[in-house]
Amino acid sequence: MGTVIGSGTTITFWPDAGIFGATEFSFDGLEERFRELAFLNQGLEISLTDLRRLDESHSVRLHFPGGMRDFVDFLDGHTAAHAPTETIAFEREDPRMAGEMDIAFRWCSCPDERVQSFANSRPTIGGTHMVGFRNGTAAAVTAYAREQGLLTPTDPDIGADRIGAGLTAVVSVKLDHPEFEGSTRGVLGNAEVRDCVEQAVQDHLGRWLNEDPERAAAVIDRIVQGARRD
């Protein structure tokens, strides 16, 4: 074997119609999934080329230097220009959950919630990482609102179900030993992840709120008033 530059693996896959039923690959579907992987793994570059029809071949290159921040921008789309706050993003390793978390989020002026979660780069529909994220966010908002007198002593804490209006977030964890619930394995079940994510989100969001009162007010006032109306 001679000297080579670079290395890699080539995988050739031909689906069996007797097993899969439909064997036509969707370029849009593959592009969507590869885009997720490129967002979730900062620095990763993926090229996708469709050569099934040589006269109509096309390709895309997926590479996002901003990682999770770019993911939040993508989810917001045209509403990003109307975001009252910049993106809050952080990474943290935590030996208690034998893994790391990568989280980015912000609030926009629109009422919709755009939240996605992942475990080991696979999409999830919920689980302990999302419970921890919502609980940590609610705890930080409640603590700041009480410190600033935005909640009266008789007002209840702001619940995790009250912080979603206008929220765009991506919550990703990568674990040595992920545990999933249900037949579709779409719900993360690692109990220790909840507390780790909750603490990290509360710490980071709490600092962010205290660094700039005007910036914090753009988010807190809206959440507090919404909670009182509900």
C-alpha cells in the first residue's frame, strides 16, 4: 500500500424492497437530517449529492461554524430579526451524567414556541433533558423576577409551562450510556440528566439576566404578565 492523504470509509447501501417497501430516497429528507447533524456537531461538514438523474444532478454542502447558535437562527427563520434578545448558548460536561450538554435558546416577539431536543444526535420528543431545561429556565426567571420585585410575595412561582411563548431552543445531550423509553426510543430516560441540565440552565440564564437589566426586562416582563393573565 502506498502513501495516502486523508482517510475515511465508504458505505454502499442498496435497500431491499421486500423489507423497506418504498426504496426511493428523498433528497429533502436526507438534507434535513444531515443539516441537523451538521448543526449538532460543530465543525462537521457534510456534502450531499444526487446523481440519480445526471441531467438534473444537484448537491448541497452543510457546514455551520456557529453550531447551535446557527441552529436557533435557522429555526427562527425570518423572525430572527425581531428577537429582543441574543442567543444564550453554552456547553458543559458533567460527570454525574457521564456526558455533556450543548444548549442554545432565545425569545422572539412572536408567540410561537420552537423547541427541539436531541440525545446523542438523534431527535427526541422529550425526556429528562427537556424537563431539566424547562425547570432550570423557570427557576432562573422566577428568582430574577422576585429579586426585581416583578412578582409579589403572594404570586406563585412561574411554572415551566409558562416560559414557552416566543421561545426558540435546541437542547442536545451526548451520553456514554443513554437510556430511552418507549418502543420508538424517542424519550430520554436518564434520571441524572434532569438535575444536571436544570442546574446548568439556571446558572447560565441567571447570570445572563443579571448582566443587563434592560435586556432581561424584554423577556421577564412578558413572561410574568403572561403568567398572571393565565
